[in-house]
Amino acid sequence: MDSATSDRPAHRTPLGRSADNGLKIVVVGGFGVGKTTMVRSVSDIRPLNTEEVMTRAGEQVDDVSAIQGKTSTTVAFDFGRITLNERTVLYLFGAPGQERFWFLWDRLFTGTLGAVVLVDTRRLADSWYAIDRLEHHGTPFIVARNDFGGPQHSAEQVREALDLSEDVPMIDCDARSRPSSKNVLITLVEHLHALSTAQESAP
């Protein structure tokens, strides 16, 4: 899943001068789960990315056994933008998945409104660290199961494997698809809104 499908809009609307409310969202997950692809597919602008060609030296450090055919990888972060309305803009940051770049995550989480944990159900253990760090920071998140084909685990099996509480939303997606990626972000925003409403109504 290294490229987005062609369902993105042909015309990109520039950011209006009236936009003054920026909301930060981070997409995290294991190595090669589709974070860069999701940011690319849903961004209103041409995304900034820090992808580099994978080398034989990198193969000695990163486990590429489950992602044969992957030729490039993020070495810092991906950045995209979605304009929600005239005043509100959603900033998307895609975190690098390799363990050697995890030290960047805590800084990326600073000021984050919420997060999407993108998972490949064939490699669920790769998502544990992302969930652990988000819980450590107290950052609300949802889980999006990216479709790589092949055998699929049930929602209950994935929830149990990731030790997710029932109040963490989980959704299926195809990170290559703009509508599907937008639906993931809508689910996250709705989750954040529900959490905010619950906090306001709490005694």
C-alpha cells in the first residue's frame, strides 16, 4: 500500500485567510501499515513526506519479512492538511513505524487532539507500542484496520489481541481510498466530540 488511488480531487483549495483554528491529528502504527498512504489519500494539499529509498543496510535493522515489495519508508514524518470549514483546519501527521524512529513519537504527540492507530491484522503485535504510548500520554484514539487482503480476524479477536477497552472505536478501512480515509477521520472526530460532551456533563 504505497500509493493512493486516483479518487482525490483534481483541484486543491488553498488555505483561506480566515482559518484560525488548527487541530492536530496523528496517524500511528507499525512499519508498513499504510500511514503515508492514508495521509496522501486524504490530504487537501500535496503532502509533505520524508520517504527515503530502503537499502540493504536498513534490512539489517528493520524487519521487512512481512512487507515484501516495500521500496521506501518514512524517516521523520508525513504531513497533510484538510480544511473542515472557513475557520477550522485539520493537520495530519503520519509517524514513522520503525522502532529506531520511535523516539520521535513523543514530540509528535505534543498538542495532539487525537490519533488514529492504523493496524495490519496480519501483524497486530506491531501496534502495541503505539497504543501504549497514546495511553501513556492520555491521548484519545481510534483503531483502523487497514485492508491488505487475505484472512481477516474478527473485530472481537482484534480487540482482545490489542487489549482495547469497549469505548475505543474500531473501524475497517482502505488507506488508499480517500472516502475510506475520510470516514476514519470522521469516526475519530465523532469520538473526540463524544468524549468532550461526556466530560462537560460529568458532575
